[in-house]
Amino acid sequence: GYEVQLARTGQTLSVEPGRTLLDALLDAGIPVQYSCSQGICGTCCTPVLEGTPDHRDDYLTHEEKAANRAMMVCCSGSLTQRLVLDI
Ligand code: FES
């Protein structure tokens, strides 16, 4: 698992192994827009401020993934113990 800090609300969530970041955000009452839940549509694209996402989507380009400035929360995880999202 890993921790996700929400820069705008100040909330910190813990994402348990095997759960998606999207589920953790929705459980916390964060109104995340999403559609496909499979990393294809780009609807759930979320800005990343700190940490390294484990990109598992098919939406971002290789360059965008390497930049680590945004992630698809429906299917991607974290390579670092902590992510900070700009939401
Ligand atoms: Fe479609 Fe995440 S909901 S990419």
C-alpha cells in the first residue's frame, strides 16, 4: 500500500494493496470524474505534484508517463510510498 496526500483539501488517504486509487478517492468522498476505469479514456487524469506513479494506463504517452505530472487514478498505482495529488 501507499499514502496519497491531497494538496487542496489537506487529506491523506491510505491505499491498501489490491485496491485502486480511484476507489480510495471515491470512498473518501472526493468527486473524481471517471468513465472507462481501464486507463483508456483519460477522464480520470489527475495532476501529480510529488511521488512517482506506477503508470498502468494506455492513455498517456511514454513522454507524459516519464514526466510524472499526471496519472490515471482508475488503474495506476504508486512506485513511491507517498503521492501528492493536486486535488
Ligand atoms: Fe478512463 Fe481512468 S476512467 S482512463
